[in-house]
Amino acid sequence: MGPQVDVRVDTTVTGETIRLAVPAALEYVRIVRLTASGVASRLGFDVEEIEDLRVAVDELASLVVESADGGELGVQFAVRDDILRIEGEALLASGQSEVRVDDLTAQILAAVVDEWDFSAQDGHVRFACTRRVPAPTA
């Protein structure tokens, strides 16, 4: 049997959390990007906002995968207080202790999401980004 993809949805009083686990390989970043699109669409993002979010998720998830040990990439999509927060994490490749984002990628991320972070700590490489959920139209 080949690599597995695992999706879980948890609904609580304060919001909804979708958890996705895929192999930490670039060919699986597409699944993360598509999931981000589906979540954003469900929340009422317009086409341009969805594309912005896809760009951010693609950049950040790819950075994590490139720094990972090849194991699993876990991604969580959570909505709390009108904020969509997307977080991803994988085990950091052995021998690697530092991760960087180049200037162009940082500029792109600043243009397409409200906040973002990419870091390595405690043997894990992580990303997070947030985007305000659009107000419902009347």
C-alpha cells in the first residue's frame, strides 16, 4: 500500500478545525493547497482571496517539506473569531537546525495573508498563516 492521506474534521462551539496529514513530499503539497481552497470557499472568500491563500499555503508548505525529514506533514485549518489560521508541521531533517525564507517569498507572503510565520524549533519545522474571514454579504 502507498502513502496515506488522513483528513479529520472537528466541530466545536467556537469553530471548526480540519486536520490533514500527508507525506512530507512536494507532490503532496497540491492536496494541502486544494484543501485550503475548499476551506476558504466554504468560508465565503472570493476567487482572488482563495488564490492568495493558495499561494501562501503552497509557499509555506513547500518550505516545510524542503526542510523536513521526509516523514509526515500535518496541517491544521482552524476558524476562530473570524480568523482562518492555517498551521503546518513536520519533523526537521537531521543535521538541519535553521530555516530561512528568502526576501521574495517574504514579500509574496506579506501581500497575500494577514500574518505568517516559518520556523524550526525542538526538532520540528513549522509554518502558520492567518487571514481574516470576509464578512457575509447581505
